[in-house]
Amino acid sequence: MNWVTLAPVLLALAGPGSPPSPVAHTFSIVARDSATGELGVAVQSHYFSVGPIVPWAAAGVGAVATQSLVLVDYGPNGLELMRSGMTARQALDSLLAADAHNEGRQVAMVDAKGTVAAYTGKNCIPDAGHRTGNQYSVQANLMANPTVWPAMAEAYEKAKGDLGERLLQALEAGQKAGGDIRGKQSAAILVVRAQSTGKPWRDWVYNLRVEDNEEPIKELRRLVRLQRAYNLNGQGDDYIAEKKTVEAMKAYEAAAALAPEVVELQFWAALTMYTNGREADGLKLFREVFSRERLWVDLIPRLAKVGLFPDDPKKIDEVQRQKPRTRMDRGR
């Protein structure tokens, strides 16, 4: 089946027997990072749990934002059409042609080559519109004023950092310009790698949602920072598996520095230091960890049993003695 006939078949899934479409009045951005090839979508809305509705992306394929009087099918079906070889423009035009009620849709797509396409139906609630640029599109509907999406475009073009950071800055600019006329409630960000591993869960750089929050973009930014830290921690685990201890130590330390409030990241950094020739630094960090959460003390002998810590009673005792003494300990 070629793409001309495939589009109506895909959209037929949303025919008369389908549940009513959600109403996701919102502002969003889809983009491809020209340096890394990463693809992403970010969105904020006064709508509960916007994350499962608006943003769609697949590594090596493209990214889609589907909103307003939403036909969610534009997301997965748009990706499927781009995966079959269509450009973003061809995919969007094909789906719009097969949608008898497209006047209320707002959709944007970017493909793996950076081609962008966007559509704002005539029945989208004002203020509504979109702007496309070099490998990105910003779009919004039911906004407080018509400056929201232009502000997003300007912010994205000026932003520095990884794709996730630039998407966040676009959202922040949209909110600063007025945002959704109804206020704020939820937000989401989805960024995938340039090439697919064949395992979608390994292709996510960020896949984060804020379901219901008074300041969803601020919360999303906090989650992105934590995800960066956990990504570094995971990179450290990969280095350990490859027996690259120096690289692992750097990754664990960077993760701990990025999210100092996360005790677990501090613990693994301490463990890597202690077991790789930096015992004094490791013991110091173990003291900090144990002073915050004593439960980590009991993990040391368990790790020794599975080869993640030296199976040496003296070393186990040395680390466990870094825990702060309680009144009960002093009474013994």
C-alpha cells in the first residue's frame, strides 16, 4: 500500500465509532537539532496531563505536535508516514486531506532531515497561529494574545544549550508573552536521538511529563535537570560495564554535582571513588550520604555479595563506620 492510500486508512481509526477527541488548547514547539540530529517536542497547556496527547517523536523519523480540537491519530500516524519515506510536508498534507474535520486541528511536524510543516485550522480558537523556521515550528491556540508564538520562535532561535534546553526556553518565552488565556496546568517534553537503536526506550533523551501543577514549566525544568543527572549516572553504569573506571568516575561525579539533592547519585559517586583509588574522597562523601539517609549504610554488604563492592570485612566496616552515631550507638 502506498502513502496516498495509507493516510485515509490510518485516519479511519478515528472514525465515527471513536471516542470524542480531547480538547488540548495549548502552545508547543517541534524541532530538530541541526548539530546532533535529535528530534523533540515540548508543550504547555491548561489541560490535565497534556503529555500523552500532544507530543510524539521517534528516533530517526520525526516529531509531531497535535493539538486544538485534537485528533491524536495525527501523532502516531504522522510518524508512521514519515517512517515510510514521506517528508513532514507530505505526511501532514496527506493526513489533512483524509480528515473531513480538519478545520479545528492544529498540527506541526518535523522529519529526520529537518523539513518542517505546520497547519492551523480556521476553526482553532483565537488567538491561534504558527510560525515555522529553520528545522522548527511553534504553534499555539486559545492564547492570551497573538505575540505568544512569535515570542517562542525568537527565543528558540537565540537559545543555547542542548535541544531540551532550547525547547524549554521557547516554552518559557511563550508563557512570559501571555500563554494560554486560561492559565497553566500541565507540560511535557519528549526528545529522541538522531538514530534509532531499535529499542524506543533507549532512544529517549527526555520523556517527561508534568500532569497537574501550578507552575508546570518550572517543574518541567526541574525534571529535565534531574534527567540530565540520571542520564550521566546511566552513562557511568555503561562505563563500568566496559571497565572504563576513569570515565565512569567522571560521569558519576558530574551526575552528583548536577543534582546534589538526590542522595542516590551521591552514593554511587562515593562508591566509585572508594573502589577506584580515591578512598579518602569516597569516605568523605559516604559520611555526607549516611548523615542524610542512614538506610544506605545497609546496602554496602549487599553490594559486596554481588561483586559491586570489595568482599572484605575491613573495607565494609570502614565504610559503614562513616554513619553518624546516634544516642543508641553511643550507649553501647
